[in-house]
Amino acid sequence: MDRRQFLQTATGAALTAAVAPAQVMNPQVPKPKKMIGIQIGAVSFTDEGTDAVIEECQRDAFVDTLFVATFTYGRGIGGRQIPGQPLPDHGKQQYDKDTFVGGCYTNYDKKYFADTTLKNFRAPDLGNYDVLEDVIPKARKHGVKTIAWFEDVMGKNLPGIEPMQDVNLQGEKISTMNFNAQEYRAWILGMVENWAHNYDLDGIMWGSERQGPLSNALGASHSHPSLSSVCDFSEHTIAKAKSQGINPERARKGYEDLEKFVTASRKGVRPADGYYVTLWRLMLKYPELLAWESLWNQSLRDTQKAVYDKVKSIKPQMGVGWHIWHNNSFSPIYRAAQDYAEMAPYSDFLKVVIYQNCAGERMVDYVNSVGSTYFADVPKQELLDFHYRVLDYGPEADMQHLAAAGFSADYVLCETKRAKAGLAGTQTKLWPGIDIDIPTGNGSAKCTPEGTRKVVEAAFNGGADGVLLSRKYSEMKLANLRAAGEAIRGLKLV
């Protein structure tokens, strides 16, 4: 047994062990047999009271693990409800569009950031409030674990951020962070070192909702990436490419030609041999296109390994895992890069996003995007059917009705089974991310108690080791949270 396998065995036992009964304030709340987690931002604790929030989550859904958003500049996991979306039936009944800024919601010792240029990133939203300092001891009293959860969504124009940024095809610094920049590596390792040393955490989860340059150029996600996001052509990545025998200049020329192809495709200018054939002609002419995509994915994995090893060097029993982006449900290219068995040695757990309601409109957006580039030869309904087939989904709604219908509980069942199969023979826990009131557009699928019960049941029937109720408590309706609890009780997991 190698060191990583030994650490995972020990960590798995720690992650699933219950908090000592003597510490529990609410013994009448039964402990779940599997992990029941919920993502919560700092503002929910300051708005509603920390003990009150923990008790609500326990009472409604038997939550035994809080995934506390400790760093983000994005509204996906931080802040109150998205402005313009209906406010939930708890918390302050007002939006925070004038006060939300983002950043780090904990204190940090600057000694951990001596080797990085970004040093001042404390969130100003809530004053000096330290969410982990507040939550961890109160969660322990309730028999609840705490995992710090952060993502690589950074603020704009932060002092010292420039050396950490990606460089696009045009040579411009862009908002995403460069995995190969020493300054960014030092920052992210300083972040987890600070939390591991200074807080009695049960784990750390990091998410990166990004993909490689080929996928971005082709528009292969529901977020419609722009051509200006094609990266990275910084000196750091160029040096790494050369060390692996990849020709950076041929990669650049290939992406310049690909950019011309995509720009023309989006204008409806069809090449003589069609869109799909022309893409393959470019890839055969420039194998560096795929090599640059692979290099980007390798750099992400190298960053995850470094985070895992840093945390384990400080607290071997602390769990470390990853949020796997929803694009995994739409793009076969992105899915191919998510090799769960390969990730397992440096993953104590995986939160695989399987958000059922918003999946409908997101798949429609994805199909419309790739349907205007390299799949523009194919009618949209046929293209959707093709993706259903290659992604191994059962019957789902057609293109016209998909946004309104969302995806079914069968999607959650199938994706959970697939992830478990991918992790077979490993120590890694699978905790699917479940959609509880993630905002969608007008006319798109909304969360309901009945739908919530079905998808929670589907996840556990698929073999999940737990579920993570997502994206954030501040957008969830309590009726849907209670429906998750009803499913858990019905499955006799409490």
C-alpha cells in the first residue's frame, strides 16, 4: 500500500465517522448513515444565525456536513440569492447586489503568501467576520462536520494578480488563473496551508469550472466561452510545452487558424467540405491543437495533486476532494478529461455535479453553441440525440421542451452509476451534487419537492456514498430541503 492509498484509507474512516455523541446538542436529530452535505455561504450565517442555520439543515435534511464557501468572487457559491431571482422563504428578504464583493471569508496569515504577488484578498462584505472561526465550534456542538469549499473565481483588478493570470492567443492577460504560474501555485497552496494549520476542519474541497483551449475555441460548454478565453500562451506554459516536446509556435498557428474557422462558422459561412470535416483537417494538420488541450488538463491535475499533498503533509487525516463541473454532463470532450480512476489517488472524495433541473437549459445552450461551430452540419434535434447516445443517457426531453422539462431522475441515477463504475476498486467517496433551487431562466425547469425526493433517491439507488445539496443555502426553499430529508428517511438512511 503506497502512502496516498494509506492516507485515503485513514481519511475515509475519518470522513464517515460520527462526531462523538457527548458533543451533540440535538440528540433527537438522527445521524445519517451516509454523508449528507450542504453548501452554504458566509452571509447565511450572519443573516440567520449560525446555530439556527445548522439546526434548520439538520431538522429538514439530516445534514451532517457543512461545505462552507470560504473563498470566491462569484455568486454561484457566495452571497444571497442572485438579484432578480425569487427570494427563498428564509434569510433576509433583500438582495445584496450593493454589498457583495467576494474574496476570502476567513482570516489568513500572510506568512503563507510570501512567495506570491497576491496578498490582499480578504472579503470586505461582512467586516471582520471569520466564517470558519464562527462555524466550526458550533457545528461540532451539533455533531456536524465542516469542509472548507473554494473555487478559482477571482476578482478583477486585484493588486498583485497580474503575474497569476492566463495569457490568451492575442497576448492579452485575461481573468482566469494560470496553473503553470509559480505565483498562482504559491497562492493556492498558501490558501490551503493557512486553513489546514489554523482551523479544525474535516476537509477541503476545491472547484475549477474551466476547460482547455480547444474546448473553449469550439464553444464546447453551456457558458458560451469566447475566443478571447483561448489560453494559455504565457511564458510559463510555453516553457512547460517545450520541456515535453510540444512546439508552441505550431500550437499558436493552429489556434489562429482554428479561430478563423470558428469565427466564420458562427457567421454561417460553411466550408466546402463542411464544418466537422474541416475541424478534423485542422487537427490533422496541427496535432498541437490537441496537445495544448492535453497540456492544460495536465496542469490542472498537477495543481490538484499539489493541493492534496500540501494538505496531507500538514494533517494526513483531513479529507481533500474536488468539485467536478457540470459541463461533464454535456461535453464529451470535457467528460473524456475527467478520468475518475486516474484522479482517485489524490482524491478522498469527488463531488460530481449532477444538477437535474438546470441541466435542461444548460444542455440546450451547449447544443446551440457547438451547433454553430464544428457540429453546424447537424440539425439541432439530431445533435441533441447524438449527445444523449454518446453520453449514455436514457430518454430525456426533445430540444423544444428540454429547458422547461429539465433532466429526469433517471439522469441522476445513470450518472451516479457511471461515476461509481469509474471509481471501482478505489478508496474515493462519491458525493453527487444535487440541484436544490439553482436559478434558471423564465420558462425553464424549477425545483419541486416531488422532483427533489426523486433525484435524492436516484443518487443513493445509484450507489452514492453521500449527496451534496447545492449550490448554496441562500437560494434554497425550505420545502425542497425538507423533501431531500423525506427521501433520506424513506431510504432508511437515518
